[in-house]
Amino acid sequence: MGLNGLDLAVILAYLLGVTAFGLRFRRHRRSLKDYFLADRQIPWWAISLSIVAAETSTLTIISVPGLAYETNFAFLQLVLGYLVGRGIISLMLIPQYFRGELVTAYQLIERRFGERLRALTAGLFLITRAAAEGVRVFAVAIVVGIALSSLLSGMSNFWRDVSAIAIVSLLTLVYTFEGGMTAVIWTDVVQLFIYVGGTLVGLFTILHLVPGGWSAVHSVAGSTGKFHVFDFSWNFRTTYTFWSGVIGGTFLTTATHGIDQLIVQRLLAARSQRESQIALMTSGLAVLVQFWLFLVVGAMLFVFYTFYPPARPFTRPDAIFPTFIVTRMPHGVSGLLISAVLAAAMSNLSSALTALSSTTVVDFYARWRPSANEARRVRVSQAATVGWCIALFALAIFTRHGGRVLEVGLSITSVAYGSLLGVFLLGVLTQRASEGGASAGMLVGFLLNVYLWRFTQLPFTWYVAVGSIVTFVVGYGMSLALPERKAV
């Protein structure tokens, strides 16, 4: 069926509308705290919704339904660990961040260990986050390429991907550059309502198209095990089990939400420590409901295509939901759902741009040019935002070939975050850990995770747990064996 003029009008209205909304927060930025932390004037509920939007990318919306389509609801076991991890962050890390005027998570490392380890952790974050975001930004091309296949039929696949990524990147850059963190958080709130509302519309539309409605969905999906959640086996080659979900998910979330500047920046924008903790915990409940919604959509798509098999088998699970939107949804609804997917993409990209630019300026430029005034630092921050947007665009094109994009993105993140989390745990939980010992532990933990990723079949759900434990043990042991002398 494809998209028509009404669908394209809905998509265009969304793109222009959300960009204009973000530009409403354009104003003169007096300091880095104002530009990157919204002057700490954001209410907890907005931060909570912004956290959910920030961790929900295009690849989440298109890959999670694909997971349910191919397998079952076992992915929800990972979300259980998300909730436990948020509790650990609230009790252990957030109080540390609110002791002082911090702008990035890595300033905490300098306060505990020193400048060299701060630069090392911040640098590893920049490389890892940029690589992972490249995969996420590429997911935009999957959706737009399917949605606009008729308009882009004369283009090669490469130039189609370039055009799709460029449009979304440019519009996101406009309001992020001008409005800083204030614009990012409030557009996150709007975009969350758009993509959740669009997904609900899609769910009820699929339900209407399936012969027999929910009773048929429940019967077919239930008989094929689509609603199965828990796997209590200790099979380390299975990606989603109860143990990898609770243990691995706890470590993964403690890293991604406790030491990743993308989320920490939002936590630091809260009015107080208590509001920051409330925002983080409530976001966990929202994420649980959200992932369940995406999985239900995937199970319903499985039932629909059981009744109406596709003309050609799907080559990748990430294409199933976008293809259904374009070929089966009523006109207008298709445009709304494509807009919902783009909303998640723009929300995630704007979050990445502010996290990368804040780390670049605060953890590197400010150390290199300590005499620069606040106005100069804000201008450099805006320039860094542009630079990182170009870099992510290039990385998205570079990472065009891969498997299921959700798991590729999570794997890249997990490899480095195990060693990063181990360093933070050494700083928070011990007094005797030294900068040299922590650095050695970080190196060993990182290299071990690279080996596990490239040369073993261990699922990504275990990378952060293994890497952080090894980093902690090696770092603490090296600190005891080779204590550093303090200068008198």
C-alpha cells in the first residue's frame, strides 16, 4: 500500500512542529550549568519521562517487537534487573553526585582518584557512546527507507540511508544547539507521548486486523509460547534468562544510568537529590510497562502474519514492524506511527549530543583552557554539539551492516561499561584503592570484555557484570600490592 500524501503531511508536521517546540527554549546561556543542566530547575516528573525517552531509541521500537516475533517475552527478565540497578544508583551514586557542583559523572572520578583517571574514563565514555549511538542513528535509515521507498526508489541504498539520517540529524541539531538541556528534556517529554501514543494506536489497529481479535491473538501466541517470560536455566549461551536478566541487567543499568553521562546529566538537572532519586525510580516502572507494550505488538504481528503470510520472508526482524506500518496501516495512522519512531530517534540523538558535548567541554576543554570564561565555554559547547552531530552521522553510515540493531548497540555499550562501572565502585566502596590500581583494573576488565565479545558466545547481558567484577578485584588487588606514595 505504501504512504500517501496524508501520511507524508503528518510526518512533515511532526518534524517541523517538534523542531519549532524545541526552539521555544532558545535563550542566552550564561554558564555551562545553565546550558548542560538546565540550571537545575526541571521538575522530577519531567526528568523521569526524559530518562525513559532517552533510553528508548528507534532501535528499541523496531527491535523489541522483532524479538517477540522471533522468540517470546524473555526480554522482560532483563527489565527486572533494570529496576534493581536503579535502586542501587539511588542509594549509592546519586548522593555522591550531589556533593558538590558537578556537571559530569567523571568529575567524581577526579575527586576520588585524580586527573589522569578522570580523562581515561571520560575518553572511554566518548568513544563507546559515539560507537553505540552510530548504531542507533542508523536505525532511522531502516524506518525511513521502508516508509519512503516509493519516493526514494531512484536512489541507491547508500544514498537513501544518507538522506534519511541527514534529515533527522539536522533537525535534532537545530534545537539541541540553541536550547541546550532545557530544550532536550522538554522535547523528550513531548516525544515520549508521541511514540507511546502512536504505538497504542498501532496496537489497536493490529488487533482490529487480526481475525477474531484478542481471543485469536491469545490462542495463537499462547500456543506457540510467545507469552513465555521466565527461563531459570543457567545456560550461559542463552541471552535472556532470569539470572542474566536480574544479575546482568542490574550491572548493566547501574552502568548505563549511574555512570553514563547521557542519564547522569538528567539526574543532575533535578532540583534536589530526593527529586533525582524519585525521577530515576519512577522511570523504571515506566520502562517496564513500555517494553511490555512493544513485546505485545511483536506477538500480535506474529499472529497477523500467521493469518496473512508476507509475500516475501522478512530478511531481518528489525524490518517487520516498519513494514507492517507502511503496508497494512490505514493512511494517516501510518504517518503517525512513522512520526512516533522518528520521535524516539530524535529524543535519543539529542540526549547523546548533550552528553558527548558536555563531557568534551567539562572534562577536556576546561582542563586544557582553565582560564576560559563561561561565555567562551558555552560557545565551545555549541561547537562541540555540531562536531559530535557530524561524527555520529559518519558513524551511522559506517555501521550500516550488522545484525539485530538493538543487541549490536547494547553489546558495544556493555563491553566498555563493565570496566567503567568497576572504577566507580572502587571509588565509592573502598578507601584504599589507588589511581594506578584502578587504572590497571580498568585495562584488564576492558580487554577481557573485548575478548568475550569477539571470541566467545557469552551473551552481552553478562559483559558488564564480568567486566566490573574483574576491574574491581584486579584494581583493589593492585592497589594493595603496589600502594602509591603520597607527595609531602
